[in-house]
Amino acid sequence: MAGGGRGRPIGVVLLALGPVLAVAYAGVNHVAIRMAVEAQIAGPRWVGGLIDADGMTSLGVDAWRLTWWTTLFVGLVALAYLVIGALLRRRSRGRTALLVLSGVLVIPYALGFLVALINPVKTLAALYHTRDFTDGLPGWQPATALILLAAALVQAAGLPLTAAEGRRATEAGERGAS
């Protein structure tokens, strides 16, 4: 049954993928930033500078912080969708307000994706004028923004499935009470 009816809550699984994909975005960007830091340090233009205990240059630290904040922002929105989905599965009032809230949350989700699409890691490298860091970024790093798009899309697919499952449960409960 689409929507999972018999013990297979596919909507909830899709909603849970949102936060997981947000963490995946952070993870792959961390790997990319590490690769770029290694290239920056090994590059011919490296004149020495501060390297923290984790082996990150100041640009690497700043790029990671911006990526981390973007991930936190999108991750919180993704968690909000997961909570909304859990509440929609229950037989209760307020379903319309939850659905409206989920529509409003599309805006911060899109904003987080836009920030990722602008590619803050590469933008920061340009501001720092560090060609070695930019050259060290792997070719796949700009595509990591698509992970956040995938997170939004799977949650957009999971929410109506979860809402429909909750609506069916509510209708069944009303029929049983009559």
C-alpha cells in the first residue's frame, strides 16, 4: 500500500532521510575541505601560517564553520519536518496548522539550499585569495548542494504520505467510534 499502511511507514522513512542527508552534506564537505587544506599547505604559495590542532588552516576552519552552520540550519528545518510528520500521523486536531507550517518551512529550506548552491567554501577561498585551496577542492564539491536538494525532495514526498496515513487513521477511528 502506498504510504505504508501495514507496518511500513514509508512516509516516516522519507521524512527521517532529511536530517540524515543534511549530516551527509556536512560529512562530504568536511572531506572536501580537508583535501583543499592539504593542497593549500602543500602548494607553492604557502608561506606558513597558523594551523590548528586539527590540521586546518584559518581558511579551512572558516569554510568548515560556514558549512557547519548551513548544515545546522537545514538540519533543524529537516527535524521540524520530521516532527510535523510524526504529529500528522496521530489522530488529533490541528492538522491544517501543521500543513500550513510545513508550507512555510519550505522558505528556510530553500534558503539553506541557496546558500549551499552559492558554494560558500569556494566563495571564501576566493575572498582569501588562496588559489592552492581552491585548486585542492575536489571537482565533486560544488555538487554537494544537491544533497540538500535531495533532502528537501524526499521530505516533500514523505510529508503527504504521512499526512494521508494519519488522515486514514483518523477516519477509521471516527468510523469505529460511531
